[in-house]
Amino acid sequence: MTAAIDTQRNLPVRAPRLARAYWLIGLIVTIAILPIVSLIIIAFQGNLDELTHVFQTVLPKALGTSAILLGLVALLTASMGVTSAWLVTTFDFPLRRALSWLLVLPIAIPPYIAAYCFVEFLHFAGPVQTLIREAFDFHTHSDYWFPDIRNVWGAGFILSLTLYPYVYMATRVVFLMQARNAADVARSLGASNARVFLKVLLPMSRPAIIAGVALALMETLNDIGASEYLGVRTLTFSIYNTWLGRGSLTGAAQLAVIMLVIVAFVLWLEVYSRRMMRYNSGRASTIKARPARIQLSRPRALLAMMATAAPVLVGFGIPVGVLLRFASKRLDQSLDPIFLSALKNSILVGVATSFLVVAVCLFLLHIGRLITGPKRWIIRLATIGYTLPGTILALGLLYVLTSLDSVLNTASRAIVGMPVGLIFSGSAFAIILVSTIRFMAVGESSLSAALSKLPANLDAAARNLGHSPIAASRDVLLPLLRPAILTSLILIFVDTVKELSSAILLRPIGFNTLATLVYENASRAAVEDGAIAALAIVAVSVVPVFILSRALAGDRP
Amino acid sequence: MTLLSGASLRPVLAAVSLSIASFATPITASAEDVVNIYSYRQPPLIEPVLTAFTAKTGIKTNVLFLDKGLEERILAEGENSPADVILAVDIARLSSIVDKGVTQPVTDEAINGKIPAEYRDPAGNWFGLTKRGRVIYASKDRVAQNEITYAELADPKWKGKICTRSGQHDYNLALISSVIAHEGPEKAESWLTGVKANLARKPEGGDRDQAKAIFAGECDIALGNTYYVGQMLTNEKEPEQKDWAGAIKVLFPDAAGNGTHVNVSGMAMAKYAPNKASALALMFFLASEEAQKIYAEKVFEYPVDPAVAPSELVANWGVLKGDSLPLVDIAKNRKAASEMVDRVAFDDGSGS
């Protein structure tokens, strides 16, 4: 890396003119941090009455609950994600190829929908308990014991089932690429499978595992729908309730600031873990011949198949099954104009957000490659939106956008004599903006990971040959980044389609997304009436996820 | 990876930006034949009455549903807010909307004539539209008594037998507020602690889930609103809900005393309503006999207009004798109730 920079300095490469770029970066970062700035301003405006109450009664418990939930999700997503990635990359067993992409599917199920479905499935009147009662001739609740999932453990389990694919995807790529070669070497030197896993694969994929777990944890912190439904009073839920249940904006903003500190800690852990070691792909990818996957004995192969099929069947099969049963009685809803416009809106918001995020991230990374010094710091700032739960971010943004609208309308009244309406806060712009700010980190992390794997002098060489910095990035880096761009587009699209909490707060009047449609029905305890919309979210997400896992297969035969 | 080759990317981008431009345009607030509704009520529940309104007047309706944070949003939008009419499902919400200063008074004799004085703001800032009793769902099989009081819920004889939704839910907060208003904060808190000790499980789900829990044998009695029972009994799409509702009987608490706690759903005109005439037309329609009948028959609520009878199904449960406590007194105690729920850790259930 250092060597590359030195070469860059010594070669007659024109120094890029960055003045305009700095302006643009300034603008992007300003937009990204505005919601947080507005929150902090609100937090310091009020007195500490509300906070005192919350500190005395809710906070200790909420912190404890959130800590258990985060710990549980970290443990479960890591073990599910890493185990399944290891099995599908190392061994051969029936249905392995299919399972290797099916394992990604649960990511298409929003946690709040998974929660509704699992409660339905495991409830006294649901299929499982009914079967048990029939099988053992039980009649009432007190005749037998059945685990209750409406608590923090159940929430951790359900969230993990929908979030482990983050770990699985990140880990599997490493297992397939860099770590693969080292593992093959270790194996050829006589190391056992277990030893290869523990001594080679696990250490080499640690940053990927931690990055995946960090994403899962951020999603956990963002969740309100599932924990509210399961009666789990997390920190996020407490903020939400303080603000909207008790109408204390300042109290909520103060709590949100506390939460920021916690999130900063999670992020620091992730960065710290990356900093511990440098990971380099070297030239391993040029190796053409690879040893075959390890054949398992029949019982072991079946065991491996069941172990990898379980997360898919439980995390995807059960929710989709429950939804299909509800939806089959309401097929007429699928032609309802409200549903159709929600479908269109979700797709458009998803597409717009993913393109916007990727474009902005590419620009930031392009500039980040040209400059040294505080660049990382600036790019980190632009991704800060992910550190806040959607509701809180939306709250901050609401005040920013309505203030802008107010200025705009005052101006238009003065100039043309009539207001122009809520241009920023009253249009789909608000939803696209909040999703863009929120999911910048998703785009940045996958793009910068891909970029860091490319040799630093690659584009410098192009510039040396007379290309401008932009042309060098466009003609040399962009084509090489295509897989990462595709990944980011799809992850952000799926995240945006699933996103509920910020959409519900910032959507314009008469505007539904699939997620808000599900929520409207769930909030009047009629989840079943939202089944068609819920299935549509899953369907809209599954298609790109499918494309993604085929494209990323990079699988040896 | 041809999907993203430079050549094919440009038309995609162009198409995307075009379609965004087409749907990102804000709703302009000037057309006179439209009324914009900011609603705490879920669209499917107000749809029948809005359809009838549009059929009758030709005025179209736009609905924004938020189950929390509606007044904060209107407040932030300020004088540019497109909101004309605000609908809410709870007296505390209605007063909070008024307190935040996002409403304007309406004095219309025709509307006032339909709504009894105790169910509307004297200044005309809010109007009740429907009443709902916070009643007890009791197991037909396991509960012999046919009368009950709220105070009794704290009696240890119900230990491990009571179910309810979250104490922080609007409907429970309103009930607790009414207890505070009647009994004072100390007695109310010891009552709430007693109820908590009797809980069969952690508060969770909605009111329907409590009926389901009684059906499942998890508990014997539960707090619930009246209309859910009607909605469950007539649910043709999910017929098992009929079984849940069939397992319970409706008891009107305190029928011999203060009367059953009654809450209202209601409406208000937004302070900067851009379509004032349409808003007034809608408010008049919502108070009319026609709309009141729709609430009664389709949603199983009690109409506020005494001239309109509740549905036959609802009338079969007996007569609702409402608590005469002024609604504003309930609204006043909401914050105290919410903090009390936190203090006694009601939502942790009897286990803690």
C-alpha cells in the first residue's frame, strides 16, 4: 500500500483538482448528519424531567433487555451463518448447490413479519400445538408445557433466523475465495477438517463474520415492529414509546443520544476487529485447479443436509407457509388498487434508493482514493445514518425537511403569492432520502471492501497513461467493481423494501408501501389481512436475492 | 454481469429518474373537491364510511394513517400541512392534538345537534364520533359470575387468571387514567400493582389476542374493547376467530357503580386545513345518522348519537352504562398513568 502511494507520487501523474468535489462531499455529509444534528438540538432544548423518569424506571431494564437481545442475536447469527457457510463450501452432500443459495432467502422476510408468523404458528390455536394436543389427547393449556416465544429469547431466535444470512453471505465469500486456498494447502499437509476450520478458515474469515454480525446487530437495534409485537421492551422501543406514547420529544431525543453511544461502541468493535489484521487476497484467484469438495459418508451427508436445510425451512418456510395460508383466502386483494400502488411505490422507492446510494458511495470512494488524510473520517460521517433506528432518523429528518418546506413556502408566498406545498416533507422524496441516508453504510461497506482488494496502482497506471482521474475510475475500477455494485444495489433494494419504521413516519398522505400496508393491518390485530402485501415484500426481495446469489456463486463445480 | 454494463445502465437510470419524478410530486393542497385526512384509525376501518361520503358528495378522500406521532407530524408541517381533518381513537389523543395547537374550533349547529355535549369539546376543537366500552371478556366455561368491577381485578382470587394487552396502550392508559381520576393516584397505583400481580402472562398482543388466550385456556378474564367481539364473531375470512369470541362473554364492569369506562373515537379540524369546506362537509357527514349507522353495523361501535341504536349483536350483550366522568379528566391523567405503568413495571407481568 505504502509502496503504491510512493510510486504515485513519483510518477508524473497530474494532481487531481478536487475543489468542486470537496463542495459536493461537504453537501453529502451535511445531508447525512442533519437528522442527527437536529435530534441533538432537540435533546438539549428540554429539561431532564422525562429522562429522570426513564432513568429510574425503564432504562435499566431496557438496557438489560437490549443487551441480552444483542448478545443472543450475535451468538445465533454467527453460529448459524458460519456453520452453514462452512458446510456448503467444504463438503458435498445432497442438494448442496440448491441449499447454498436457498440459505440466503430468509433475508427477504422482514423481522416484524417473521414475528407475526411465528406467533401464529406456535400459538395454542396454531398448527403445532393443535397437533400435539391431538397426538397426546391433551385438551387445555394446563395439560402440557409449551415454550412461549413472546419474550426476549423468542425475539432473539426470530430475529436471528431472518438476520443470519448477513453472516452467511459474508463468510461464504471468504470461504470460497481467499481462505479456500489456505485451507486446501492445510488439508494437503494433513490437517483434519476440524483443525482446518478452527485454525485456518475461522481466523481468516473473522473480519467477514464480524462485519456480518455487526449488520445483524444494527438491524436488531433498528427493530421496533417485532419487539413490540413480542412484548420485548428494548431500548429502541423505549425511545419510541417515550416520544410517541408519552409525547415527550425531548425525552426521546435524549434517549436516542444515549443509544448513539451504544451504536458507536458496536461500530468501533467492527472497525477494531478489522484493524487487528491486514487481509489480502494476493494472487490466489489465479489458481485454476482445485481439489474436489470432501465427500461425506451417507449418514453424515444427510446430517449436513438437514443442518443446512433447517435455517431455510424454519426461517423462510414457516413464515411463507403461514402467509400463504392467509393469502389463499384473500386472492382478490391482489388486484386491489391500493395494494397495486403500494407495490409500485415499494419497487420505485427501492430502485431509486439503491441507485442513489451506490452512485453517492462510488463518488465518495472515488474521491477517497485520490486524497489521503481525513478521508476515511469523512466517508464514515456520510454513513452515520445507519447508526440510528429508522424511527429516530426519520424523526430527525422530519424536522429538517419541514423547516426547509417552511422556508420555501414563505419565499413562494412572497414571490408568486401562493404556497408551493410540502415539496420535501410531503412527497416520496422524503422516503427516498431517509432510506438513502440510512442505507449509505450498506453500500459503502460492500463497495469499499471490494475496492480495497484491488491493487492501489491499478487506476494510477491508467492515469499515468493520460486518463483523467474520473476516466481512470470509470474505465478501470468500475468494471472491476461490478459484482460489488450488483451486491450493493440488491442489498439496499431489499433493505428499502423491508424498511418500515421510517417509511411509516415520513410517507406523504395517500402513499403506501408494502411495508406500511402490512403494518396498518397488523396494528389493528388483523395481520391476516396484510398477508398479500407481506408475501409481495418477500417476492419482490427474493427475485433480486436470487439473482445475487447466482451472480456471486463463483462456485467451483 | 451484463446487467450492469455501461451501455444498459443509462436507459435504466433515465427510466428510474423519470418514474421518480412522476410519483415524487407532492399532493398540492388546493383542489376543492378533496379532503385530506390524517388518521389514527386504520384505513380498513374507516373505508366503509369514507366510501359512502364520496358517493354522496363527490368529494375524494386522501388518508394518511399513523398509529403514533400524528400530531408531531402536523406540528412539524406547520401552516403548510395538507391535513384537513384529523381522526383519533382515544380521548387522550384527541386532547393531545388540541393541546399541541394543531386544531381549529368548529361551531356548526348541525354537527352539535347530533353529538351530545359530553362527547364534544365545548369550544368545538374535537368531536366524539363513536363510543367503546372497556369491558371484561370472561370465559363462559370457567367464570360463573355475571357482574364484575374494575376494583375486583386486583383481588387475589384472580391470581394467574387475567390477560391484557400492554399497559402502555392508549386503551389501557385511558382506563388507568379514569381510575386515577376516581380514586386518586395512591389508590390507583396499589390497584394497578394488584392487577399486575394477578396477570396470567406478560401483557402482549391486541385485544383479540386476549380473547384467543381465554379460548386457549391461558387465562379466565381479560380487558378488551367491545367492538372487537363483534368483529371476531362476524369474521368470515378467519372463522376460528368466531371460536375465540364464542368462548367468552362480555361483562360490563361497575354497572352498579360508577359505570363502565367509555372512550371515544373522534375528529377535529386541522388548524391550517386547506380544504375547509370539504373538511366541514366530511365532519358533518361523520356525525350524520348515515355514518353513525355504518359504525354501528360494520365496526360494532356504539354511536354517540343517541338516536342511532347499536347493532343487534352488540345490544345482545346488555346495556352499556357509561362512566359519567368527563372525558377531559381522563385525558388529563394520561401522563401520570403512563408513568405509573412504568413504575409498577406492569408490562413485565406478575413474574417480577
